[in-house]
Amino acid sequence: MNVSVRPARPEDLVALVHLLDEIAAFHHGEDPTQFREAATAEHSRYLEELFQDPDAAVFVAEDQGVLAGIAVTVIREAPPLLNPNRFVLLENLAVAAEFRRAGVGRKLVDAAVLWTRARDIQELDLNVYEFNHNAIRFYEAIGFRTVSRRMKRTLAPLVETKR
């Protein structure tokens, strides 16, 4: 396996959408109350907007022309409650099933780190869902640490609706 990472190009769009659909299906299967089913059109629009955003980057990992993974980075500002801070959000990281546990995710994160440093930003953040144990172990192994926890409580409707 000879995986390389490069900035995504518009001609990668179809393969990237397919990968994001695969990841969406996994997340939807784990928590359908939180995640929608794969939505190819939405992923296409999402990526096209990122390609135009000067504060975002999309990286692809490929092995002999085959798409192995994607990383999406976006510059963000901390909300007013926090000390002023610009950071990069690793908004999306996905590795195709057949390329997992082969160093692809690490190479994509390395590209995100370089992109972050090139913008003189010292913080790379990400969100990961509690059910995604493999991802949590991966992120911890490469130096990420938990700094907050998002919690939710699902409430029953006040009034039952009849259709």
C-alpha cells in the first residue's frame, strides 16, 4: 500500500460523496435519532461549498488512484464565552473500510496539522460520538484529549399529534 495525501479536486467529488455516504450510513445505523440517512445530494453541495471556502480545506488520501479517505478542516472562532481563540476544526475524517488500520487516518490528520500550522493556528479540535469507540481510540493514540462532553435529553412531545 502506497497511500499519499493531497488537496481534493473537483474531479474527486463523486468518490468523496460515496465515502461520505458510507460514513453517514454507519452513523445513522448507530444513532438514527441524531443522523440522517446518506444524502448524496447534500454531501455534494457540502463539498462544493468547502471547495470555495478560503477558510477550509479538503484533503484526500489515495492509493494508486483509489480514494482511501477524506479530511475536512475549517477555521473557526471561539464563542464569546471563551477566551479569544482561532482554531481549526477537523470537521470530517473518514477512511474507506478497506483502508482502515493502515495509517491512512494518521496521514490525513498529519495533513490537517500541517494546514493548521501553516495558518499560525495552535489548536486542532474535533468532535467524535461516544458510540464510535474505534475513532476515540485512534484520536487518543495520536494525541487528542477530551476537553468537553456534549449531552442531550430526548423529551416526549407535550401533545400527541393525530394524522
